[in-house]
Amino acid sequence: MRRLIELPVLTLFLTATLSTISMAEEESYWSWLFTLESRKGVAPVTEETYLEVCGDCHVAYQPGLLPKASWEMLLARDTVADHFGTPVKLDEEVRLEILESLRAYSADSSRYKRSKKIMASLSDGSVPSRITDIPYIKKKHHAVIEKVGAKVGKFFSLNRCIDCHLMGSLSDDSVPITITDIANFEKMHAVVEIMPRKSDKIFPLYRCDDCHQKAREGIYDDDTVFIPGYGYYTD
């Protein structure tokens, strides 16, 4: 009788374990199981070609910040030649290598928390061309822009993650605040109109790493946000 009871229990345990291992496909099983921070952000970028080619001009955004269809659109031959107004020349082999990596770790292929929230916020069939067009991203930053903008009279751009998120982490506890740190303000150029408001400067939201100090690690939590000219951000 005891053996009959133990068998279903063992089967259940093995099933749960194998299921957990499959969820950990983005990293080793033990690392995934015991490292909480690695699961709550987005998967960090590991593809060297992508880091070198795209990271040379801006932070190499994690694939988990956009769905697969968006990366396919952005890396299409015609689209990549005119990258948001900037001409980009890529060898076909390099383009395909980068595209393959971005597709493999896109938001709809990821099990990381932020990626899942990004996908949940998108309507069926939605293919955003910018990370800053994603409803989840806009909602998360709306209150920050209102609060910080009111204090320092300036705008921040969501495309400069590491300006606020310390050292590439996207967690909420990596965001400092000193009004005297104006140097970063001056280096940021006006790009997008995030919210209509009288201001002498706009901080483009695509520069995620301006505030998200751990953006390069795929961590975008509020406690890793340090806003130049404002300091650590607390909700």
C-alpha cells in the first residue's frame, strides 16, 4: 500500500521538476531556481554581434522588451536601412544573425516577468515599432514623468534606461536623486514629445539607461532608478 502511495507522489514531483526545468530554458536550472532578480526583469543581452553592432550607437535593448513581430519589422531589409531616420548598413549575414537572436529571446518567447507584462498589455496583433509605444511601458513611466517633471522642470526620455536604472538593473530600488547632477541633463537631446508641457528640455524615453541603472542587465525595477537632476525615485 505504501508503495502505491509513493509512486503517484514521486510522479507528481518529477512532473513538477521537469516543468520547472523547461521554464528555466533561458538560464541554468539552479541559477533560475535560486536567483529571483534574474526572473523579474527581462533576459539580459548575451549575443555579442548584437551588443557590438547596435550597442555602439545606443543601449542594446533586451529582446524581451518587444514581441517577435516587432523585431522582424525593425530588422527587415528595407526598415533597417532607414533606422528611425538614421541610415544603417548591415551585411546580410550580420542582419540575419542579429534577427535570429532577437526573435529567439523576444517578449513573446520569454518567461521573464517584465516580458510577460509587456505582452499582456499589447492588443492582439499589435506590432509596436518602439519600446516606448508599449502600453505597459507608458503606464509605468507616466507617474514618474509627472512627479519628476514637476520638481525639476524637465522631461526624461524612456529610451535612456540606464540614466536612472543603476548599472543596468531594471529593478525599482536602483534609482538615486540629486538636483546638482545636471551634467546628464545637458547631454540628453530633445527627441520625443512624451507629454505636452512647458519645459526647457525633453528627455527622450528611448534612452532607458539614463535612469534605469541596471538596464543592461535586463532589470527595470523602480528601486534601480536614478534620475539625473532628481535622484533616486520612489513611488
